[in-house]
Amino acid sequence: MLGLIAKKVGMIQMFLKEGVRVPVTVVQVSPNKVVNKNTKHGCGYSALQLGAGEIRRKLLNKAREGYFKSRGIGNPLRHLKEFRVSDSLLEKYNIGDLIGIDMLQGIMSVDVSAISKGKGFSGVMKRHNFSGFPRTHGTHEYFRHGGSIGMRAKPGKVFKGKKMAGQMGNERVTICNLRVMGLIEEKEVVLVRGSVPGARGATIEIYPSNRKARPVINLRGAAAKEGTKNPMKASKALSKGKASSSGKASSPGKASSSGGKK
């Protein structure tokens, strides 16, 4: 699927007209240039190689500089990424074409891939959310340990995939179905709901998602009728509406029971 090379700027918050606060990640999508085309005849698969970000020519080695020169790319690019596409989509683009933020026009949700923040060598409580050992009843220097990992007799080994301490983070992570909250074309910025892997300034990949976009807010009942802008008041109004409806439904029953007693 064709995506775009982008940059994570940081996180902000925005308020909807219903008064709900939504965490948003600001993603800057500068125009991506088509650097190379891979065909099934030559490479065995169809793909577009895109480049983004400028880099000084003095920082390139001879091989990378010659690569851009052979393809007629005047200004060298810092980041290169290959996206597999269909044959029909491959024919639409030529080397040197620019693909910008307009590709995301009308897209409701996106998938984002990036390298997550590295946390170093972490213990089982931080890495796997273990609860640890009791702080009393004779526990000594074993508070944050992982506990038993097996036994000698049978099976006599440690199973593969056992949750233990080790390297955490610094790996490729993909988050699917993040809703697009806004698109500012003049500033080449996409506002994505929620968090995105990577640190501020990290290079990420953003793809149009093929999943149904998740709803941002779900107001029902009395809260939707009153149209209040305060979510706390909306929940109170909704509870009041349920209480009043239950009271009205129970009143005829009380009258009939009293009539039966008479």
C-alpha cells in the first residue's frame, strides 16, 4: 500500500463542539519525491521508492550521491522508503513526481508505523506489567523479581517466549485505525487522534487505513437532545432521564396493586 514519509512534531489537545477534549498528534507531511520504480519484470515485485527531507551533499558518500545522480534527482534526500503498490498504481507515477498531503484528502483514518522509543534493559514489572511480590510475610530482596521460570523434572527447560527482563522499545511498531481529526494543507500538517510511536521529530510512515474509522464521541439519550457542551452535565442529564422514565413506568403498577388490595 502506498504511504507517505512524515515527521512527528508532537502532541496537543483540541476541543470538539460538544466540549470533549481529544488528544491529537501533529504530523508534518512534506512532499515525497518518487526516486525509483521497481517492476515485476526487473525486481519480481512492484514498488515505489519515495524520498523526503533534505540533506547536505557533503554528508553523502559517493555511492549515495551517485544513486541520486543516476536517477536525475538534483537535491539529495535524507530518508528513503519503499512502498509496494499494484501495477496500475505504479504506472501513474514517474521518477521525479511529487506526492503530497493531498493524497490523504477525504481519508477518515490512517495507520502509522515508526520505531518506538528505546527504554533500555527493563525488568518484568515495567516490560510485562508483572505485579511483583508481597512487601511482607518474609519476602526478602525479591520484590521486583519475575518468579519461577520452569522446573527441573518436566519439561526440564524454559519455554520459548517466556516473559522475562530484557530490551524494551526501539522496535518497529504499527498502530492501526487512528482517526484523522484535521488536515491543514497550507501548513502540510495532519492531526491524528491519539499517540504515535516514536519521539518528537522522529520519521514515521503514514498509510491510509482500510478499516472503518472509530467514532470520536457517542452521545445518546437526554444528552444528545439537550445538546449540552459539558460532558459532566451530559452524563448527569442522561442519568436523570433514565430515573424519570423508570419512575413513570412504575407508577401504574403501584396504582393497580393498591386497587387489588382494596
